[in-house]
Amino acid sequence: MSAKIFAVGAGKGGVGKTFISSSLAITLAKLHHSVLLVDFDLAGANVHTNLGMEPQKTSIQSFLNGEADLVNLSQPTSIPKLSMIQGVWQEWEQTPCRRGQGLQLVQEIRKLPFDFVVIDLGPGATATNLEIFSSADEKILVTNAEPTSVEKSYRFFEAWILKQVSENTTPDAYEKIKKAVQEFRAQKQQGLFSFRKYLNSTANVSFDHFDQMLSHPIRLVVNSCRSHQDQDLGYSVKSVCSKYFDLGIDYSGCVDYDNAVWHSIRNKEPFLIAKPFTKLSGQFLALAKHLSPSENHVIGIKAVI
Amino acid sequence: MDTSERYNYYDILEINCHCPQHEVTTAYERSKLTYSGENPAIYTMFNESEARELLKMVEEAYSVLGNKTLRALYDEKIGQKRPIADLSFESLQTESKTVFSTLPKKPSNDRAQFVADKAIEDEFSATTHWDGTMLKKAREYRKLSHDALSNITKISVYYVKALEECDPKNLPAAVYVRGYVSQVAKVLALDEKKVCDSYMKIFKSNLEKK
């Protein structure tokens, strides 16, 4: 069976993508799955710091340059069953990502002998990010409760929808749709309205893949919640998405704010390893189970026969 | 699209039409939280007036779906493929009233059969000697059975009967008996004080006889 791929993205930097993806990977590894954590943050790779490792010479850049295989790039970590591929560390050597490279990466990843692969994407809805995001099995979007990151999340949703639309139409029709979207935004809206119906009536495009998107919805995770209101924000975002875009998303869970997180990063020790019995590790466990409900999770020590 | 078009209330609250009642309330509370006040979730998506408009729709949806009777009626109408435009809180409320207008009438009161008789009432007001027999007479004049009297006064039938016998063996202590007599007198529209004093005198003499 090929690996199940989780892509973790966000509309904006600093909301905790790397923390969420590394903690999710550790949680899955703790559940006795073999996990690969890929750092695909081309602007600021720091998964290795989150895992408390020294940066290595080899990075995903070698794969993008076509110099090395993913198998050779993956390196073991201090956590059993968890491997990682380091992100671009020497940024002066970095070459911009070409179109299609994201897709190629996902295809290569599928060949690897892991149960789960967690890809930590860079911030924003860049073309490569969206490419990986759409071909992943689970698309996880991280936000926190601040208006800035919520706004950027909506921009991410828009980019995501347009990307889905562009894949299914001719360039001409796409231009028409883009115009329709801009008009839709400028228009004064009254009451309940549907993005989908609007596009249908104005640009004359019918959207069956909205329903396809529903079968693999974007998973929203609200990070660093400080109150119940923050936790409920996910439901609000979900409601706004379905009212505004007519797009169903899934609110997968929230992760509380914990002062110990930055403390453990400063100590260069993964939070879930340094503090395994906190509320946060419970929340990550719930998240992992929510994202892979059919897997056979083993909690505790597995007997080796 | 046509902005005057009305929407399914379930769509507005984003719930399944088979969901239990408590989920309707949860959905309503969440929607209310989303579209009122300064929730960061509506930032850059809906402006203030749009949010207010949405909140109004949410409130309207909940005014129907939050009420079990109206929700059942709404479901029925949706099932009959009635145009949604006809279904509003007001129309459903009027309809719910017409459906239940033929409620069975309450069973008539036992005391309705009572026929006033001036002569007997005068006799009651003239009597100063109130014993069990007189109480019985007053009760029968009022057309009340033992059971009916017991029902009204909440004194057990056993004691009601014993009161009419004026039988201390079957009655509790004097202070309770006085309470009973006063209640019975009240129900039978007699002069409470006069009846009580007279009855208790007889009761106490019976008690000593024993």
C-alpha cells in the first residue's frame, strides 16, 4: 500500500505549520506507523530545529535539482519510526521551483515505503504549494485565531478553488471565471448567496468538482487557541466558507496555546517528546485519529514477535 | 442570482434535516456567534450589513426549527413540495394553531349538577349543632360523592367517611380533625368557624365517652 500523504499548509507564515506538521508526524510515529516528514518550506525550513536536529548538508534541493533520490535524502531522527527530509537550508543555492515539480515530488513520495508522509509546506498559496496540496490525500490548512491569519486563510481558499477550476477548464473559460470572481467580490451582496450559483449564472460554468472537493475537503486546524471562542472559530470559518464559497470544509480540531511550546523549541526538543502527557498531545492524538480513522492505531507498546 | 429567493431553513443553519433537536440549537448558537459582533471569521468576507442580514436569516430559521411543533410542520410542508416561499414563521404559526383548534374539551365539573335550594341553605345557616350527619347532609346537598370531596380536599376517603360518622376511633388527633372539618366546610360553602367549633365540641365529647 502506498503512503498516505498529509500536506500541511497555511495562508500566512508563523501560524504554526511546522509545529503542527512535526507534532502530527511524531504522534503518528508514536502510534507505531512509519512516518516521513518532508520539509518543503522553500523560504524558511526549520523542521529539523523542531525535531532538535543539526542541519545536514543534504536537503530537498538535491531532489529538485535532480541530483538525488528521496530514499537517499531521508534521514532517521531521534524518534523511533520517524524519518525526515530536510528543507532547503542553504538558501543562496536555491533555484525557483518549476511548474510540475510539486506533482513530481508527490509521485515520488508515493513510491516510498512509509505508512504516512507529512509534507510541511511553505506559507501562502503559491503555485507549487497548491500543486502539492491538491494531490495530497489529506489537505490540512492551519490557521490561528488572529484576523490576519483568518483573512489569509480565506485568500488561500480562493486560490485553491480557482486552481481547482483552472484545472478543469480551458484557459479562455478560466479568464472568464476570474473576471466573474472579481465582479462577485465587488458586488454588494444581499442575504444568502452562492458563489457556485453565481459562477454558474454569470460565467456559465457548472461545477461538479465542487462536489468532488466535498469528498476530500480541506481540513482546518486552529492553532494556539487561548479561549473557547478561539476553538469555536473553526465552526465560524466553516460556516462562512459554505455561505460565501459554497465550499464545504472540515473542522478537524484545535490545538491549544501552550507556553511550554516555545520553551521546548528553545531547548531543541520536540514538544510531544519533552511533554508527552499534556492536553496538547491529547489534541494531536485526536487529530491524528480524525485524519486517518480507518488505520489500525496501536497506542502504547507494541509486542514484537 | 435572485436575491429575493427564500432558502431552506436547514441550509441556513447548515444542518441535516434529520438531525436531533439539540444539534439545531448548537448550530444556531454557532451561527449567531459567527455573524454577530466582531468575529474574526467574517473579516474580509462579509461586511457589517451583510452579517446583519445573515443573522436575521439565522434567527428566522431558528424561530421555526427551534420549535418542535413548527419544525414538524415545516418538515411536512417541505415533504409535500410546497414552495419554500410560502413557508415563514408567521404562516407556520397560524397553521399550527388551526391544526390544533379541535382539542377535546375538558371533562365537565362534578359540581355543575348542584341545584341551589333556598330552604336548605337557610336551614344550614340556622343550625348550630354540626355533627357528622349534618356534614353528610350538606355534602349530599352539594351533590358531591365521598370520592369527589376527597379529590377536592385531598383528605382520604377513609377519613371523609369517618368524619361523617364522627368516630374518634378512625380519626387522627383532634388538631388534624379540626383542619379536616374546616377544609370540608370551606368546600361545602358553610360557615367555617361555626361548623368547626360545633363539630369539635361533639368530637371531644365522643372522645371522652370512649
